[in-house]
Amino acid sequence: MFSMEKLIKSICSSPRNSTSKKGGTPLPEALDSKDSMKQFLSDRVVKAGRSLFSVMMERNAGLIRDRKYHLKTYRQCCSGKELVDWLMKQNECLQWRSQAVGMWQVLVEEGILVHVKHELNFHDKDTQFYRFQDSEFGLNQTTNERESEDELQEGLSLLSQLGPDALLTMILRKCPSHRSAEDLEVIYEELLHVKAAAHLSASVRKELAAVLVFESHAKAGTVLFSQGDKGTSWYIIWKGSVNVITHGKGLVTTLHEGEDFGQLALLNDAPRAATIILREDNCHFLRVDKQDFIRILKDVEANTVRLEEHGKSVLVLEKSAASTEQGATGNNSKYTVMSGTPEKVLEHLLETVKLDSNGNDAIDPCVSDFLLTHKVVMPSSQLCPSLQHHYRAELSEGSDQEKAAYVLNTKQKVVKLVGQWVVLYGLLLKDDPFALDFLERLKKEVAGDFRLSSLLKEQFRERRRTKVLENGYQSLSRNQPFDWFSNCEDPVGRLQPIRAQDKVLYEICSPDNKAVTLMLPVNTSVQDVMSAVVKPGGDHVLVKMNSSGERAQLKLEATAVYTALGLNERLFICTSSQVEQLMPLREQQGPERGTADVLEQMGSKDIANELTNYDWELFTAMHEVELVYYIFGRHKFPGATTANLERFVRRFNEMQYWVVTELCLCEELVKRAVLLKKFIKIAAVLKEQKNLNSFFAVMFGLSNSAVQRLYKTWERISSKMKRIYCAYERLMDPSRNHRAYRLTVAKLGPPYIPFMPLLLKDMTFIHEGNSNYVDKLVNFEKMRMIAKTVKVVRGCRSQPYVPSSPQRGLADRMFLEGPATRISTYSDHALPLRSPSNIRHHIQNLKVIDNQRTLTQLSRTLE
């Protein structure tokens, strides 16, 4: 069953859903337990170290020799600088020496490479020496030349994946006073995704980055501190977990990665309220000592400005780091809004709007943050009158010239802000009666003032000019009447956005499995749906049911229930007494036969191309503000819809179950192995096309326990294909809040399709960790964090997507280097199946089994 809530939760943990296994596994990364996974990864690192050592001894044995430094001889070692130089030559993909340093650090942490003085950090220096522990780890094992090269590439791939994490640990181990500006920025970026720091302002996180101390403990059972001890530090769990124990109650709770403890004793200057004991080996912590903790609190208070009216705070500002360093005061642009009443926040943001002679200065990011989230705290029914009030504001004192200048300046700022509002929301504002009425009235008032109308037209003409340069069409006539929505267009493509008042086909089933279809608006309430199907006054209810028979009775006031249905879910209408008797329809169970024969005739690249083309249509049809509606609850925003977002995320679920369904319905072992290889190839192309959403959907499908247990099938694919799969699987690693994925995304430029469930998880994380109001004032810091995530979607689409084949890379090598043998050859009648239109039709009409129990049973029948 599709459930967005379950999907968001599922990506917080390991992507695998494996059952226990007996015997050897073709892909050991599917091991169940956390400890087994750690051991497997450790074994892989040892194998990578062995490969590097073997190649070095074969090609550059002279690097390992006796060294003299300061009258002392160090036997059989390499210098850090030479190791980095050598690794840069072996891996041409490395762009910076720091990347190679991180890769060697992985081997240092595993104990395969050891500093002659047993220092923990790897140094890129001529005077720092390291030895391979060849006898302890059996590094001298020999392999043939081809296997050696394959293992080298596999080892380099693994170390490059693990290197950034090891480099971060190195930075954290440094004494805080020795950290560079780049180091502090790396730590700050990490804190953005740490649960314990989610509620902290940007300035506090920056200060924390400068004082955090890395602390590690090797053995489970170690007592970090005891109840009654004096509080000296605040701890954030970086790796591992701890048990919290109190006198009389015993174990109270267990805290995990990203959570914190010890803050209360520092705030209250009180003894420790509990005992903290390590729950597992090798736990790492980020520690903030008491003096730094207190100083940061004092700095926050010193840099905070509170504006009051009638004895109550109405706006809280925090001096920005730049203005603090420059000693500047009194200028609004040097302050960041932390909280305030909606009206005062708007007033402050209007003051920050800058105007040049044409009114075309870039608008402050805080303004767009406010506009993207305003409906949470200031719906259009409040925003529009407030903007109207500011537009008509006058100066009570001063000369006529000063009054006229003030009025014009204020009106220009309001007009510019409103223009940005229209740019952000586009045609959605047409569905908002308050906004539409305000825009029409403002347009008439602006039309009466030549200076304002000229500014507004020039502002919109500049945006139109940018679109012309991008798309190469459209006119730029100066005589066209002004229209707020002249630059707002529906996405180009066959798929159009679903709007709240659009009518869609509802299909509602009765207990005897007969279906009634009717056209109703998307946002129709359950009450109105029932009124359209049955006569009022009966004991009828509307129920949604999934393929496994789970039922949920819908509330009468619920709206848009049809577009929110999950994968293979259906609506049923019945009496209250019939609810428990409802059974899923046959069509909900999914197909009985797979389409492996059809897929065999389609090229992997062609399938991936059409998947990405369709995904882009789904992605661009979704407005980014739908993310805000979904996270805060669509029912809180009258007239809003999240149908496009739900359709896009439902596609993710459909894709992953498509992979599992096809493999579990393919009865012939040889064909199933070919199909498995095809899905890995499709994943490779999707990744190179920067379609991360479908890439992860395919990978989640391949990681499903029903697929992972098909040992005979996995054994039939080449070791090279398994290595590619393993490299991709590491991108799914959920540790450190999906750091592997975030590092990959950080290197991408637009256009690309992000992993949408993770974006939703990030927003849920922010929303649940921060209240909407602080001391009865809008928590604008929270709105800023929400808006930043929303802007990721806008950034992904900031460049137009042009359908094309991926650049020459891994995917191309996979297709060119494989053996020439095939199961069957294409016949003349199979050629039409390979046409783009037929492939597109196939991938848009996927039939899947989403019942995990059914899939597992099918898998067990096969093997």
C-alpha cells in the first residue's frame, strides 16, 4: 500500500527489508543486522587496502622504503605526500588532494595504514610517514592481472565513497582553535541535518561549529557520566547509541545518532539527572563544554534586538555575523528576522526591499522565504489587506517633497514585493479569490501612476526577456496591456497540473464490486461524494482499502480523497455493518503475468529515457508550495491542493514495486537474470540523466527482500555488474542523515530530479522539531528553513530540461563492454515495441503488486 507517511519514515532507516539468510549471499550488503553490515563494510575496506598495496608493490615498490628524519630511521614506510600523489595518478576522477587524503584516512581508521607515531589523522606531508600492516591483514595475497585491475577499481570506488565521511571525522578531531574557515563551513553544513541542532538559528550553529569537540569511546558499557555528577558538557550523538538510566527506574530510554543529552544540567546549573551508558562499541560524540555553551547563550542575547509595542514584543531580530564583525548597527539590512507578528515581519521585510532606478534589484531571500510560507501564519485574507495598507501609507511629518518621495518609495516596494509573490505562486493565485481581487485592484491603482506602471512593466518585461533567451520564442511588444500572469505558463508537456477545482473521474465501488464513476472536483468533500452516489439519510460510509485488505473509514469533512489514494487503493461505499466484509478487488492484487518478454525487446537506455521524460512532466506539474501544504496539513489551507505532489510520490512507489513485480513474475531463471541486469542498467542511465527520484525507486526495488533472496538469479550476473550495483547501493546508505546522497547532490547542477521522499523527510524533520510560534510570535527561523528546502525544488528546475541521452560515462561503458550473447534476437514484428511512443505507453501504464507478502511468496516459489 502506498502511504506517504510510511515512505518518509522508511527512508530514515536502512533501505533494505531483508529476511535472514542461510548460506552464501551473492550480495552480502543485504545482511540484516547493523553489526553484520559493519563487519561486511570492514571486510570490504580490508579488501580495498589489499588491492592498493598489491598494485603499489607491483608498479611502484620503491615508494615503500626506509626513511630518515631528524636523525631517526623509519623502516619500510611511505610519506603522506607520496601516497596522495600516487593515489591521484591511479584515480583520474580525483579533483582535489583532500579527496585522496580522505581515502587514505579510511585505511588509517581501519588500522590497515598506520602512522609511525600512531597519530590518528592522515597528513599530506613529506615528513609524515605511514606503514601498511601487510602481515596482520594479509595484504600480500596475489591475484592475476585482470582480477588485480578489477579489484583496484572496486577498491578505489569504495574508498571514494567512504572518504568524505572520514575527512569530516578528521576535521572534528582537530582542536577547535586549529580549524580553518573551510573546516568550519563543513561542520556547519553537517549540523544542518543533525536532529539536536534542528531548532537552532544559523548564527548559533556557526558558533557551535567553532567549539565542538570530538569525543569517542571504544567499549559498550562505558559510563559517560553518572546521576548526581556536576554538569560540564552538552553531548550530541554522532555515531552509536546510549542508554539513559535513573535511580529507582532503571532504563528510561535509549538515545540514537543525532539526538542529544546533558543540556538541562548546564541551563539550570544543576547535577546530572541521569546516568549515561554506552549501548554499543565505538561511539562518537560532539561535545560542547559548559563555558562555550554559556558564552554562546550570552552572545545570542547580546546580538538580539527586540522591538516592543504597548509593552509586548512584536519583532525579534538577530544581528548578522557580517554586521557583528564590522561593528555595524542600526541598519535593518544587517539584521535577520527571528520571530515576530506576521504584520511586523511583513513591515520589516518591506523596508529591506531595495530599489534601483528601474526597480530591478534582486529581492532579499528573506522576502521569498516569507512569501513561500506566508499561508502558514498569514493567509491571503490577511496578507492582502496588510499590503493594501502599506501601499496607501503616508508620512505624517516632513516637507511635501519628503512626503511625496516616501509615498512613491513605499508604493514601489509594495509593487516589487507583489511582483515577486506572483512569480513564486504563478497561476495558483488565480484560484485564490482574495489574492485575485487584490491583484486586480492594485493593477488599476498602479495604472493611474505612470512611474509605478512603467516600473512594473519593465520588471515583468525583463523576466519575459529572460524566458525568450532561454526558449527562443515569444514576443516582447511594449504595447501589450499589463497582466500579472503574463509570465506564468503551464508546464510545456502532455501532462498538465491538477488544480483544486478541476474535475477528475472518481471510481467508487460497492460491496458487490460494482463500480460507479462520476466526474467531481478534486477538492470535493467526502460528504459531497457520498451525496452524489447514495441518497442522504442512510447509514453509509466511504472507505478506502488497499490490496492487503486494510480499511480506513474517511471522515465526512475530508477532501480530495481520490487524488490522495495510494498505490492499488480503491474507494468503497457501504453501510457501517458492511465495512468488515469488504474484500479487495481482483484488479487491486496486481498482474498475474509479467512483461519480461516485452521489456526484453526494449533497450535499457530507451526505457530510462522515457521514464525520465515522463518524470519531468510529473515533476514540473507539481508546484513547490504543495510541499508546504502537505507538511503542515492541506486541510489548513482552504482551496489548496497537493494532488500533483501526491501523484509524483505515488509514482516513486509504483516504480519500485514495478521492479519487484517483474522480477518475481519472471519464471525462467535465465530470463530473470537478464531482466535483473537490465534494471541495473536502467538505474545507471537514470543516475547519469540526474533523475535521482527514479534511480532510487529502481534501487529500492532491487533492495527489496523478495529480490535480494533470489540467490541463483544474482549468481548469474557478472561480478562487474554486482560491483556497479553495490556502488549504487552505498548511495542509499541512510547513516548521517543520508550523507552519501547529499554529497552526490551537492555536485549536481540543474536541471535534475531530486529524491523527493527525502525532501519530504527533511521538511517533516524541520516541522516536527520546531514550533510555529515562539512566545506567541511567528517562528520565522522555522519558516526560513522550510523555505530553503522548498527552494531546492525551484533550483532543480531553474534550467529547462532537454530530453537527450546521458553523456558518455558508466552507462555507455556498460552497454559497450558487455558480452555479445543474448537470449533471443529481435524479430521484425518486435521493432514497433521499441518505438518511443510504445515504450512511453508501457511505462505510463505499469501494473504492479504492492503486497509484500504476495511478492515474498512469489519469490519463494521461484527459488
